Amino acid sequence: SYSFGYFDDIRFSNSARYPDGTSFTPPASQLAYQTTNATASFEGVTITAGSSTTKMGAVITYKNNAGTNALNSDIILKLSADNGSNYTTATLVDNGDLDSTTKVASVADVTVTAGTQLKYKLEFANQSQSKIARITGVSLQY
């Protein structure tokens, strides 16, 4: 029996990829993965409140799919009562573990610009192969 090890980025083809007159020089060393710190954001849908709101709160559940994400720097929550025209950055507080993999964070009584169109925005920073946040739930209080 033969063992060929592990392969990554392999392609089989039934036609010549480098025809006569074309040369191919393979890399001299193994390809290295690059770690890039990614940032992104996600905006929730608008919720209409029955009356004007100036204070909001939220509870989020999340998982550290890789590494450990720091609240308020790797996971940032912003709240708005005027349909996202003015977001206020909330300071999330760690509320411990919901279960063996899910964490809970919350914030209460964040002063926001008055309005009836409530939204949240989650921003992610420093995400890479070694640090991945997965938000599993968001609940708004108003």
C-alpha cells in the first residue's frame, strides 16, 4: 500500500494546462497561510417602537469559534432609535456562559437619540483564522 500524504489545492484535468512553449515553475517552498485581521459589521432589521425611545439595552449570545474575542474591541455593539442615523456605542458586560460553548453579554440603559425606529449594529474587529466570533442571538430592550 502507498501513502501520498495530504494534498491542498489539487486539480486534475484531461487537457494540457501548460501547452508547448509555456513554462511552469513550481514554488520552491510550501505555501504559507497569511493571517489577515478582518473587520466587518452587521445591521439588524428595524423594529418600530410604540412611542419615542431614548434608552435602550441589549443581550447578545455568541461563541468563540476560534480564539477568544474581547467584548468592546473585537465585538462592538451600537444601538440606535432613529433608524441608524445616529448610533451610540454600548459597553457590553460579560454575563458568563449560557452553556459550554455559548457566552452571554449585555448592556442596559444606553442613552440614544430619540426615535421609534430601533436598530442595532454589530461590528467585528481583529477577526482572523485564529479569532472568529459567531453571534448566535441578539435581543433589544426598550
